[in-house]
Amino acid sequence: MKKLELHWQILIGMGLGILFAFILSNFEWGSGFITDWIKPFGTIFINALKLIAVPLILASLIKGVSDLKDISSLSQMGLRTILTYLTTTVIAVSIGLIIVNVFEPGKSIESDTREELVESYGGDAEMTRQNAQKQKDSGPLQALEDLVPDNIFGAASSNSNMLQVIFFAVFFGIGMILIPEKKSKPIKEFFDSLNEVILKMIDLIMLAAPYGVFALLAALVVEAPSTDLFIALGYYALCVVGGLLLMIGVYAIIVGIFTKKSPRFFLNGISPAQLLAFSTSSSAATLPVTMERVEEHLGVHPQVSSFVLPIGATINMDGTSLYQAVAAVFIAQAFGMELSFAAQLGIIATATLASIGSAAVPGAGMVMLVIVLGQAGIPEAGLALIFAVDRPLDMLRTSVNVTGDAAVSMLVAKSQNKLGDPNVKNWDDKYTKKEFEK
């Protein structure tokens, strides 16, 4: 295994996990064995990644902002980052709408299957509707109010408060820029060192990645809904998958055009992060690996990656936006509704804004989908139609989210003249080659 590239090790782990679960599911005790003795190792792996998410964002973002030296560089990079993320999100939603209108998967759902799904998942749909209603009932400036924490230690105690941690890190970094360099040097050296330690911890955690995804995929197979429901919704799932794969191709083409890097170079560089995102369904949990791959394997300068990627993991949800567009029209088709062009333009705007508010954790897109459905006048009970296949699609759309983060980081780095050659470090390296030669 040590001779194989990491992404091949992860793929083998995923395949063996699925095979192992299918074999054991034939025994009466098999499902319980996987749940009790295999799944915990996947949970431990995810917890290890989540463990370093907040320290990584604090260290890397403070380091990245303070390295910019002046406020004008920060504002320039920030504007380019936000505009690029919004552009890719609009492209993703548009692709989803085109595909779902051409293939019309909702019209393939039989009424009997619809009733069975509503009966099976009605409770989950109602819970999601209530969570979304809380967001809809909040004031227009609630998102801005939630951005500023009243206690940074309280904010840092939960990965769900990532935007608050990012706000503090950027604010702290700006403060470092505005004081004399002599005064800020000790604290800068501390965060530089902390950042290196966290990155080394990522290397160590990734040694266990093949085994972690083995456990995660094995557990997913034995906990999945019945096969009949997957078959009934297969057409819809294929439309989502096709759109997501097409979006990955769009990223590769955009990167090739603007950075002159080949699509193969880009996809090979980011593939371990894509596979990990697929296994975890969490952009936040995958963030440490995404940063390591982007910096070391794609050549993005840490000043750019430490700023662009944490923000992307929070506000860039291209895969989620594409899925929301397909799901909304699919549910409308299943209920026999015809959406006007204006209503679908509204879906583009709402899905784009809703994606910014989606948390970087599994299943968060379902909550935001309720807002998209409500805006378009689509029955919210239709959520029950897609709960059966949401988990595997959530895995794939998270991979697209992570791919979009990496692509935007390369585009921003190129615009800032901070896109160089890869500089790969092994888990047991103490120095890079350049540092050793110095």
C-alpha cells in the first residue's frame, strides 16, 4: 500500500469497504458487527479531521492575512475571491436547470412510489421544514449579526461557527498589519510555527485515510434505505450525477484556460481531497487535506490558499447549488407542476444565495433547499421524494464543492502572481528541499 499514491489507496479502501459490507450483510449478525465494530473507526477518522479544523483556520488565515503586508492587497484578493465564487455558483445552478429541463426525471416517478417515499420520510421532511422556517423567520440582517462572535472561545468550540472564526482570524490579521512589524513579529512567528505543526498533523492523519473511508463506506452500505427506492429515483440521481461531473469538467477547463495548467495536473493534484470529501460529505472536515493538496501539489502560495480555501469551505457550495436546482424542478415535475422561466431564474438567484448560507457539514443542503422550494412555490412536502438518495448524492456534491474551492484558489493565485510549482512534502520530512539547501 505504501508504494501506491494516496488517491489509489483511498479508492481501494472505499471499494473494499463496500464489498465487505455487502458480504457481511448476507449474515444475520453482519450489519450489527459493522455498526458496532467497524463504523467507530470511521467516526474516529472524521473526528480527527474536525479536531484540527478550527486551529488550522485560525493559524493559516492569520498567517495568510498578516503576510499580505497591507490592507489594499487583502481587499483586492477578497473581492476577486467572492466574485469568482459567485460566478462559479451561477454556472453550477444553470447547468443543473438545463439538465433537469432536458431529461425531466420527475415525470418518471410513479404515484405509488411517491406515496411510499412520503410515508417513509415524511418525518424527516417535516423536521427539515421546521429548521428552514427558523432561518426564514429571522431578520434580514441576522446573517450579518451572526458573523460577529461575542466570545471567540465560544465560537471556536464548535465547527458550525466557522464564519465567526474566519471573521476573528481576518480581524486579528488586519490588526497585525496595522502595528509596527517589530511588535507583530513574535506573534507572527508563533502562528507560522503553529500552521506548520497543524499541516504535519494532517500528514499523519492522512496515513489512516484508506482505513477511515473503508469504515465509512461499509457503514453507509448497511444503513442505506431499501434498493427499490434507489431504483425508483435512479433517473433523478443520474441527472444530478451527470450535472456534478460536468461541473468538475468545467472547473478543469477554466483552470486550463486561465492558469495554463492541464486538466490532468489539476485533477490528479486534488483527487485525494475529492475522495475524502466523497467519504465524509463535509467540506469543513476535508479542508485540512484540501489545503495540503492545493499548496503542495497544485503550487498555490500559502498566502492565497490560507485565505481563499477557508472562505470557500463556508460560502462556496457549487455542488449543493446544482443539486438544489435539479431537486427543485424534479419535485415540481413529480407533482405535475410547470415552472415558468421567471420562476427558474428565481431558483438561480435563491440557490446561489442559499448556498452561501449552507453549513459545510453533511446534509446541510437539505435545509437550504426548503427555502429554494418556497421561493418557487413548490410544495415543501416534496422533500420526502429525495430523502432516500440524498446521502450518496450529498457525498458527490461535496466532492464538487471541494473541487470548486481548489479551482478558485488557483485562479486567484494566478491573478496575484502567486501560482508556482508543486512542492510536495512527505509525512516524515522535517525540511523542504529549498529549506535544506539554505
